[in-house]
Amino acid sequence: MVTMLDQIFVLLKHWLVSFLPLELQTPVSVLISVVAIIGTFPALFALTTVLERKGLGRIQNRIGPNRTGPFGILQPIADGIKSLTKEDIVPLSADAVVHFMAPLVLVVAVFMGFAVLPMGRNMELVDMDAGLLFFFAIGASTELSVFMAGWSSRNKYSLLGAMRAVAQMISYEVPLLMSSVAVVMITGSLSLVKIVAAQNQYTWGLPHWYIFTPWGCAGFVMFAVAATAETNRSPFDLPEGESELVAGYFTEYSGFKFALFFLGEYLGMFSISGLGATLFLGGWSAPLQALQFVPSWIWFFSKVMLSIVVLIWIRGTLPRLRQDQLMNFAWKFVLPMTLLNLVDVGLWRFLGEGWIRWVVCSVLMLGAYVLMARAGMRQEHFGPRRYRYADS
Amino acid sequence: MSVVFYLLAGVTVLGGLTAVLLKNTVHCALALTVAFAGLALLFLELDAQFAGFAQILVYIGAVAILVVFAILLTRGSETPKDGVFSRTWMAGLVVAAAVFAGLGWAVIQSAQFLPHETGAPPVVTVEQIGNALMGRYVLPLEIVALLLTAALVGAVIVAMHEKGDIK
């Protein structure tokens, strides 16, 4: 009974496909999985918009939407109708083809990232040998759509926003990949299914999730920071800050194209939270051995929604980082820490089982963090700003 | 040669052609990205997963962005007044055709020296690539890493020198 509930979607799909002749079974099965993904994640997106507006409202000591339905839960329907019926304004001198294709490229690239995430036991769309590499390759393609949007609008604010966004995304791409390489080193495979299977073991009832190791904890923090910057979320949302750049690279988009950009951004948040849950939080495995009767897909989506709630929380709490602070943080702090994390993983693997490796690895990461932070703070000159071009 | 191969080859060649023939430089860069994507899909069609995804990650995710930044930060995005083709295009075409013919002859001639393998090509996993890189090909790997480090240090020095001038 427990296994049937756990595998209920897989069994449903097999039952639906069994009515068809043998040649059609594989394509239709893939089609059903794709339709399920396209249906589930935008529905979660609608839920998240309400969650975000109410949550931010409460953090900022106001109520948030409460007119449409009880507690504002029908707000996404109102938003959807509004964005569908707004006039689609394209500036006269804008590059029409590129302007049209930018939101499409973003949404297609983001949806493709969901293909390798294992959302439950046996519930991944494709089990690729190089699954993690596929995810990062597709994620790198989203930067191109940001640039296309900013450049084709023929608007100085859009262009500035696009350049800042692309610079930020490239800078944080490196720590994102390096912190995932630590997980790949320990597991010995790029396949996300094998990474989850390696974490699905229990000692004294507690799971082997990588976040419960010193290098995994540090790696998860760095992955979270890099993921927040990759999806342009506050405190890294200078490219789209409302008070800074009008709306950054999607200033000139209205109506449904703006809704597509919004959808693409939030789906990017979901997919990278899903990846973080898979790499560090054990994917679909339960937190305690006793809780394994709960279906695996409930655990996966709970972890994703928890990450989303933390992202919304951080958005409401922390102030925005300036562009040069952002870049300094990426290249001078996070990147050296990720490289040190790789050394840490190597030490963990080769010191053998026992308490020694816990102490050595924890001291290494914590000590490096404190020393680097102190060194970084000593170099800050808190005097009057010197300008490169404006003084001469 | 299957339909998929012809389709992908058509996309790649079309991307390359439009990258040369279009007037707007940023459109050319985007068409070049389509050509890169076509190449990556050709790798994937041959079951070379790692090569295909690395092509997407490096070429589309980094090289295309770099090309686009270079166009943005210089004044290359304006269409040049006297057209995009040089006057000696015939000579260029002859030289390119000669080089292509030479390379094609060399590749076709070398096919007879390959061991005669029957059956399906072996499935190469990422683990095998990793073992090969760290075992047999570790010297080329380290040399390439040294080259990349030299390029990185050189880029930083060029950028730093500019900052020292202003002050």
C-alpha cells in the first residue's frame, strides 16, 4: 500500500499507456510526463506568487492581497486575466524578431531543466549519465535570453540592466558549478538519480544527506548564495530592482510577454531549488528512517517549497547588494571558498571513517571562513569614494 | 545517414550562412549561437553526451556571451557603410575551397587505416572519459590548464594596467 502510494504517478502513467499499441507506448509515455511537468510547475508558480506577496507583506508589516477570494488565494487568476488582456506594446525602433524570441528562449530553456530532476522514486523524465552537466548547460542558455531582451528593446535602462544581469550570472555560474563538483566527487557520478540513491542510506535512523557533513554544509550555503544570484533574486536583484532601473531588462515588455518572463524567473527558482534539494538535501529521501512511509514525491516538493519560502524570507529581510559589492563577493570570497571546499571533500574521502575527519574538515572550513572574512574586512576603505571618470 | 542528421546539418549550415550574410552584427552573433547549438545536437545524435553538453555549456553559455559583450562594448553593432563583403571575395572563396578539399581528402584517405569494427559503437560513459583524462591524457590536460591560466593572468594584467593609467 505504501509502495503503491509512493509510485502512484508512475503506475498511473503505465496504466494509461497500456491501452496503446507497442510502438506508440514510449513516445506517449514521454508526452504524458512532459505534460505533467508543464502542468505542475506553473500551478506551483501561481501558488508561489500569492505566497510571496502575502509573505512579503507580512514581513513589511502590511497585509498583502486579500480582496480576491479568502486570504487572496484567487489572486493568480486575476493576475493571469490581467496579463492576457493587456495590450502588447512593442517599441517602434525595437528589433521585433529578437524582442519576440527572448521570452520564448527563456521559458523553453527553463522547462528543459526539469527533465533531469528526480522528483520521486523512479520519477525522473530522463535518467541521463551526464544529468548534472545537462542541467548546467541549459541554465547557461538562459543568460542569452536576458541579453536578447535587454538589447532588442533599444532602451538604455534595459541595456544597462541586461549587461549587469549577464555579468552577475556569469560571475556566479562558477561558484555554482564548483560547489556541485564537491557532490560529484564524493558520489562518483554526474547522474542525479545516483546522487540521490547515494544519500538514501541511514545510520542510527539519520540520513546520509550531504548537508549533514562539514563540506556539504559549506557547499550548500555557497550553492544557495550562487543560486540566489543566478535567478536574480534579492539581495542580488540589482538588474531588475524596481527603484534602480525601472524594471531592468524587461522594461519594454508588457502583457503576456512580461508574464512569460515572470514565469521563467520563478520556474528558474523552482528548478534550482530542486537541484539544491537533490544535491545536498537528499532529493526524495525521508529525513528519518522511521518516516519512509510518506511518499517520496511529497518529500521532494516539501524541500522545494521550503527553499522557496526561505528565498522569499531573504528577499524581505536583506538589503540589495551594489554591483561592485556583488562581483567582489563572487570572485574574491565565494570562489576561493568553493576551491577550498574541494580540498575539504578530498580530505573527507581519504581520512577514512571515524571522528577525525569530522573535526579536521569542520575546522578547515570554519577557520578559512573566519580568516577570509577578517582579511576582506581589513581591506575595505571606508573613506570618500574615488571615481574613475567623473573627476577628470 | 538518417533524416535527423540531415535536419541538424541543415540547421548548422543555415546558422553559419546567416551569421555571415546578415547585416546586423548582433543578429550574426545570434545566428552563430544557432550554429553552435546545431553542432551540439550533432554530438548528441552520435551518443556523445559529455561532448554535446560541454559544447552547449562552453560555446553557447560562455563564448556566445563573450562575442555579444564584445559587440556591445565596442561600436561594432553599427552596420558599416561600405557593406560587409570585401572586394576580393573570389580569392577568399578559392582559398577556402582549397583548404576544405585538402582536409576532406585527408579525412577520407585516413578511413582505410581504421580498425574494421563491426557492430554498434561502444557506449562511452563520463566515468571512462574521466579515467582517460586523468590517466592516459593527463599531460595534455595539464598543458591546457597552464595555457588557460596564462590567458586568465594576461587578461587581468591588461585590465589592471588600464586602471593604473587613469590614476
